[in-house]
Amino acid sequence: DSGVTQTPKHLITATGQRVTLRCSPRSGDLSVYWYQQSLDQGLQFLIQYYNGEERAKGNILERFSAQQFPDLHSELNLSSLELGDSALYFCASSVGAGARYGYTFGSGTRLTVV
Amino acid sequence: AQSVSQHNHHVILSEAASLELGCNYSYGGTVNLFWYVQYPGQHLQLLLKYFSGDPLVKGIKGFEAEFIKSKFSFNLRKPSVQWSDTAEYFCAVIRGANNLFFGTGTRLTVIP
């Protein structure tokens, strides 16, 4: 157990639907990062939040959004889902705002869009 | 922007063989490099990291990596692999100030 908790572990949904993925960072970590892992794209950085505020944005689609709440947990919202959104979505956390000390990853949420 | 590339997509070794996985980074000033491992069905775990100082970095589980500035490389090595080392290995570099950019990964299969 890495200390980063992601729910649900698996999600199967239909195209056009909307889902919410949840992440609780490791105790004491203020930053949350979201990554998408797919066979063809590898690990793609989506977005980072630090202490409730958006800090950096990567290859995140407009159909996707995220937020970090006062208790520091984060949610990634994926809407108008397409087959190509099927992937493993990882959350990671770190103590500070930067990546210098590396991340602690959660076990991921496997999203299947049918 | 900083990036890394991993040219070996899949490596197959017998137990006790020596391992070297390639990672090349693009030049961009200060370089902070990482190796992560992802065992089947598990989350990514940090193996080792390099910021500065001794270019030979030792990590967990007997892994090490050498930062060679002249070759823009940060290859991962292990003298003798075990079946339990079967996993996917990712090289990563800090991009900007805030996030890690990962290579495409190398799948290692160790045959008993």
C-alpha cells in the first residue's frame, strides 16, 4: 500500500457517459497529479493540483476536468466518454509543489468505455 | 522541454543474466532523472533518482543507474536479474518545475 488511495479500481461505462475518479493523497502530501496510461500513448501527464489550486496542465482534454478539495482529495471528471478514453488513470502525490522528490503513485483506476 | 526516450520496448532475459535498460534525455539545463518500476497489476514505484553529485546512483532491489552527461544517458542496470524483476520500467525527467515526463517504458520479462 503506497498511501495514495484511488477509487474505484475498475469502471466500465458506455460512450457518452460521465464518470468521476477519486484520489486521496498520501498523508502530508499537498500535490496531486493525474496521469493517463494507455497502450499507444504511454504515461501522459494530465493535470496537477497543489493545496487546492491548479498548478500545471498537461495533455488534458477539454472534456476532462479535475479539482482538489479542502481535505486535499482530488477528483478527475471525464465526460462525453469515447472508446479511446479507455485507459488506466493514475493519481500520484508529493509533499511539495514540484516533482523533485518524486511521486507516490496510487494503484490506478482502470476505465473501460464500451 | 525536457524529455526522455527509451528505445528498448521489450527485453527478455534468463534469470541471473545482467540487465541494462537504456534511457536518453534531451538537454535542457539542470537534469533530474528517475527510474520507476511497475510490477504487473501494481502502481509505479520509485527505484532511484539522480539530482547531482555521484553519477552512479544506487536504488532499491539491487538496481543502479549511471548518469553519463556526454552521452545524455541514464541507463538502468542490475548485475543479476531474478524472475521477480519481471515488470515494466519507466525512465522519467522533471519537466518544467512541476511534473514528471515519462518515457514509453520497457517491458522486462525474466525467464526462470
